[in-house]
Amino acid sequence: MRSRIPSLALAGLVGLTLVACSDDPAGPPAAGASDAGAAGGTAGDGHGDVAGAAELSEPQLGLTTIDPAGTVTHLDLLDESVGELGRIGAPSAMTTDGRYLFAQTDGGVEVVDSGVWTWDHVDHFHYYRAEPALLGTVEGDGVATVATTNLSTTSGTGLFFPESGEAVLLDTEELSKGEITEQFRLDTDPHAGLVVPVGSFALVTEATDGVATSVVARTADGEPTGLEVPCTQASGTITTRVGAVVGCADGALLAHVQDDELVVEEIPYPEGATAPPATAFANREGRPTVAALAGDAGIWLLDTRERSWTLLPAPEPLVAVTAVDDADQHLLALTAEGRVLVLSGEDGAVLAATDPLVAESLAAGVVPTLVADQQRAYLSAPVEQRLHEIDFADAARVARTFETTTEPAFTAETGR
């Protein structure tokens, strides 16, 4: 089904101690031009530059972490320098778009600007560095669900506070200027909801008896457009180059802007599918294929270009998966024993595996972060106080391990 509606018009770094143990002293190769980008025809609009930012010749990749006390630290993956960006409240959850960290604290959602980002110009990329900053707090009740796009200087960022039912759309362009500006804040029924930005629109869940049953299209100022699409038990969202994905009990919605119109398509699960639905998606930023756990039944792959689902078998119990979606169709998984597996995206076969790297964290009930870019994967080991860089194309070789001075409770790869 396809529906359309018309478009309406911190301070300087303070050094910290961190030791790198590496069999790859040259560091990761620079991420070249990939297919990652923004959805809805927004990639290529402008160049992603902001006042005071320096444009550089290669991506400024880093790992930005928050420890349990709220100390924010940035590790530069190019020169291995480390700096403290400041301190926020004690975090309980975190979401990132590759530049900003949206950390849940007792006060709401605190926004951290890592100061590094990449702009996808479709056939080439622009790389920027600016001063990192702690931007402030978006107030709200309950642990918010945060939905981002792939562009950190335009469009919006959605937050939904489940306890109050408040739906908030932030102006991402204003975030890039150091300001938190709410484009809208709507009161809805309390539920586990979503605000999903799509170009100059947003999809906001509506609930019946405390359960999301549909998404309503709204303009950037919060006005309903008249489009409402069923989506029972809406859960999980991610943006690919093709569009914004919203998980539903019977499949997914794919939303994008085409010719100044919002297009929303339904992608149902294969007929007869009995595996649990996908409720959280992950991939190499912007790539068309996304991965999600299908409960204990396997791994869902959603190809947003082909509008198709594939269910792969899980070789053993898994706690996280992400789609690399490279030329070899690699898929990465974190096992319940703490190993990283490199899987075939064709049939789920195990191609390579690390030794257990995060067994202590998993035993303590802490789920590490697993994220992939074009060249490498990064795995946080919070309890072990380490960050691992893994060359998934080279037999899952651990290329570098960084010892941290505090527990990296939440980790984001930034600059991508």
C-alpha cells in the first residue's frame, strides 16, 4: 500500500588517560564514499557545513562514551587522543545519529554534540569538525524513544515520552547551531510511542488502550495532514537512504519524500511467517538493508530497496545484530557468550568469530554496543572497561583494543 500527501511549504578538550593495545598501529582506513545517506530526497541539499566548523579531507571518526556518573569522553580513532567533553546526569539510555548523543537522565533527554559529522552528498562526502558541546535538556516523563535521520544539520529529531504521551520534534538545524528548539510538542495518550522525522514531515503514533495502533502524518509545526496509516504495536525505527522504517506487528512502514510529497508504504512480513516481529533495527548508517532479532527464532533482514523481508537462522543465542550491507553482504551478531560473529547475509552461515570479548558485561546484565561502519566494527565492553575495534572482513580480527579509565556505559561511533 502506498499513500501520498503534498509537502508544506564545551568547552575545549581535557586530556584523559587511555591506553591503546594494537596490532594495527596505522589505525582504521578512512571510510570512503559509501551508499550511506539520507532518506526522502534530502541527501545532497547543501553541504552540511555550519558556522565555525572546519571541513576536513577525511571522516573524523571517534567513539564518544558516557560513563555511569555522566562523564562524556571522546576517543579520536585517527590519532587515538582522548578528551573529556563534560558531565551530564547519570544516564539510563542513549541514542545517537552519528553526531549527537541523546542521553536519558532523571531530568529528561540531555543532548551532547560530539562536534564531528559527515554529510552525504550522494556521490561524495563532506567531513566536519567543530567544538563539542553539551547542549542542554529536553524535559519529559519516562524513558523517551528517540528517532533520528542521517543528516545532523537539517530535518528533525523525534522524541516520545511514554509516561506523559508527549510527542516532541526538535529542529536539527538549530541543534547544529547549539540551540534546542522544539518544532512541536503534542499531548497524546500515554503509550510506548514514536515520533519519526521524514524530511519536512513527521509520523506520530496514535494509541488505543495504551497500545500504538497507527501513525499520523504531521507537518513540521505539528499540524495533521489527514494521512493516517495502520501500524499495530509500532516499535523500532531507523532511517536508511531509501526512507524511514517503522516496525509494526505485521511488518513495517517505509516513509520517504518524493517530489515534495510524503510517501508511506506498507511492507508486510512474508505470508505464513510465525517468527516474532522486529522491534529494534540496526545497520551501517544509511545502508538500505537493516537487521533485527526475530526473538529467539532468528534474524530478520529488511531490504528497503526491494521492500522485502528475509528470515535467517540464528546459529546460537544472540543479543544484538547489525547489517553491514557491504559488497559481501556481511551481517554482524553478538552472541550471549560475548563473541562477535560475522555472518553471511545470504544464508546466515558463520564466516568468522572472535573469542568472547564481553562475557563479564553480559553476565552482569549489561548489553554492549555493537556498531559497524564501512571498514570496521566497534564493540563496547562496559564492565571490562574496554573498547574493541574489529576488522570483520579479516576473519573478525581484533585490530585495536582501548582500555578506558571508567566504564563506557553507553558508546556511540561519531563522525560518521
